[in-house]
Amino acid sequence: MVKDLGALLENKIIEECGVFGIYNVKNAAQLTYYGLHALQHRGQQGAGIATFDGEKISRYRGEGLVIEIFNSENISRLKGEYSIGHVRMGSDEVSGIENIQPLLVRSHTGDFTVAHNGRIINYEQLRTQLEYEGSIFQTSSSSEVICHLIQRQTGTFTEKIKKAIGKLEGSFAFLIMTEKNIYAVRDKNGFSPLAIAKLDDGFVISSETVGFEMINAQIIRDVKPGEIIKIGKKGLRSIMYTESTQKKMCSMEYIYLARPDSDIDGLNVHASRRMCGRILAQEFPCEDADIVIGVPDSSLSAAMGYSDGAGVPYEIGLIKNRYIGRTFIQPTQEERERGVKMKLSPVSNTIKGKNIVLVDDSIVRGTTSKYIVKLLKEAGAKAVHVRIASPAMVAPCFYGVDTSSLKDLISARMSLQELRDYIGADSLGFLSNEGLKKGLGNNICSACFDREYPTYLFGLDENFKKELKKLKN
Ligand code: 5GP
Ligand code: SF4
Ligand code: MG
């Protein structure tokens, strides 16, 4: 249990992931493989697929990228027309093959398998209680409590899920495959995206709509906050497990995480980033700018928006080497810096002698911006004005989406001027909290920017909450 600020500073739990499922379509494992491939950006630590062939549930999991784990041989062993899959991004504390999902429960009452995206914030309390009552855990992932809680309930499987969810706090978008049905569940705040589509006589469920594009499935709709969708022989059945819902989609999904070609809750990610870039241009114009450039890939849409809003030409100023992973995957600061270096190179011809507006999607530790400002200056830029298409990140995320370590967040430690000097920029501006809401609407979680956590923060004592309040600018 997190008891004080010191402990929280060390608490770095990232469990952001992607889930994908197929109900009643031939070669389900093959399609799930394609779906997971489209969701690869949501987690590169490991992946797994489970199928049901009418008799038994089979599963194959591995560490690394989807393309490295699966091949025609292991896919062909995953038989059946029902399947769920998972791509995983975990922190060092929660690594290892046993934590790779789908998790599988073998039971005399029927086997089932779970693929979960999100983080259960009352996990420690639930796990302690479940262990006290005799449950034996096999993983260190917060997702396993879902399996134990379901297994312990009575009634139909749907009733068991409903009762289990009643005990969960935090963010969850998960799929459960039993020997009859697939269930898609979204928490009452709808922190993480989850949508459902039609394919032939069956259905597809995916964390992001890019998964549907990949296999030509037609989107039906997003799963609603507080909803269980039961997919079975009779089609779809919607069960609201609570009426007290309040949509708070994680704003970081739009800002950084999701793919620009996905639509989340009806809003296209590229369009949302472009809109935030436009608003940023109004809030932090740059008088003498010659060109606007973005940091590939996640900031390009916002840079285009800034260019639209400022009436300054958009240019390609940085090229990304596509063959290395995201910088966050590197565990140490040194490796992260090397990671950024390996990843980007400047287009000197565009940059030389220019006043540049450099748009990035976010600043966490400041590593990326500091390095890029240096890179651009070395390539001959006259001035580099940094504009960030999200507000200053000042608070940790408890929902497993972003880094939860407060000490990593450079904006929680430095003033705007200090940060500008640290990254070596000629000027620095962040999108405001109001600007973010203008761009993304009010139904978003923005707690890492404004400390307005949408849920009760389990396990945090009152002192910590006071410390958190004090940090508020
Ligand atoms: P920094 O370099 O300031 O620590 O991190 C911000 C940069 O890292 C941005 O360019 C952003 O695109 C990238 N980034 C990589 N992984 C993540 C992540 O999980 N969250 C956020 N907010 N940014 C990330
Ligand atoms: Fe997303 Fe930030 Fe809310 Fe976490 S705190 S769910 S990263 S908006
Ligand atoms: Mg980036």
C-alpha cells in the first residue's frame, strides 16, 4: 500500500496495454495476430493469444513484439473461431512471461481467459484480502485480481463478472473469453478505449479502431463506460453494471498514446491533436517564426495544427529511424538518451538559419526536448521555440497509463523559466488546461495536468493527499 510521498515517488507502475478479440469468425487466431499487430504501439513488452476451439481453450504467449513471438506454426496450433489477445507494456517491477496476458483460469466450473488494459488501483487491498482467504497468485500483475474475484462469486457467469467488477476501482477495459461467450467490459469512467465491430457473421473487439481497419471489420460503436457487452449466439447483449458513470477518457490517449488513425469515443485522434495544435498557436504564438516542425511521429498532427493556427509553414525538420522502439522502453536515463539519439536526425537543409517552432506532444522527463533543441541548434537553427501540445505534467497517473513516478516529472520540479533554460529553448509554452478541454471536450481525465483525479485514490493516506495539494502551483 502506498503510504507516503517517499513511497509514491518510487512507485512506477505502468500497465498500459492493448486488447483484441474475435467472436465467431474463421481463423480467429490469425485475425487476432493482425489486430495485435495494429495495436503494437500500446505495448511492446510481450503479447499473447488465446483461442477456444469448441472443446478447450489454448494459449500462446511470449516476450517481445507480436512479429517476433508468433509464426505460422504456433498460430496454426491456436484453433477455433473465438479468440482474445493482448499486447503488454509493463514496468520492470511487473515483467516476466507469467505476467503476459491473456491470463488463463482452469476450473471445474469452466475455463476462462482474461485480457486486461488498465490498472486496478485498489489492487494491493484486494490481493491481500484474497490471499488471506486462500487465493494463490501466479503473477505480479494487477489484472490477476479480476480472475480470482470472478472465480469466487456465485451465479451465472455474467452475474459473477458483475459482482467482481463491483469491487474494482481504477481503470479497466478488459475482455473475458469463456467456453461460450466473449465479454467486453469498460470501467465506469471509460479511462481506456474499447470498441466493437462487425465482421461477417461475427464480432470484433479492439482497444483502438485501427484494429478493425486491419481486418476490414465495420465499427458498431464504443463500449460505454460502466457497460458489459456479452457476445454470444444471440448476438450482442448490453448490461450496465452501474448507473453512476462519468466518462473520463484518458487525455493522454489522444495526446500521445493512441494511433492518429484511430477514432476514440467518436473523435479521431489525428483531428484532436491538430485541434490542440491550433489552440496552442492561439495561446502561445511565435512572432518571428519561419517554420513549424514536429517531433515524429506522435507530434506531427499537433505541429500541423500549430501551423494552421499560426499561418506559418509546416516543414519536415526531423526524420525518425523506424527501426527502434519508443524511448520509454529503455529503463535507465543513459539508455533513454542514447535511444533518442538513435531515433532522430535533423534535416539540415530545412533548419539552417531559421527561427523554428518545435512542437512536441508532451514533456515528461525533458530528455527528448533537451536533446532535440541541441540537435536543431547544431544543425544551424537560429532560434528554437518549443511548444508543447499538452499542459505541463505535474502529477502522477495512478491508472497505469503513464509514468506514475512524481520525481520523473520535470514540470513538477521546475518553473516554466527553469525548464526553458534546462532544455535550452529560446522560448517555451504549454497548452493550457482550458485549451486541452477546448480541444478534447470535458469528458476527459486530465489529472496528470490538473490533479483532479476522477476516482477515490485507494491506499493514499491523507498526508499524501495534502502533499499533492501543496504541489499545486
Ligand atoms: P521526455 O523525453 O520529456 O521524458 O518524454 C516526452 C517525449 O517522450 C515526447 O516526445 C513523447 O512523444 C515521448 N513519449 C514516449 N513514451 C511516452 C509516454 O509513455 N508518455 C508520454 N507522455 N510521452 C511519451
Ligand atoms: Fe491519463 Fe493522466 Fe488521467 Fe493517467 S492521470 S488516466 S495519464 S489523463
Ligand atoms: Mg515524441
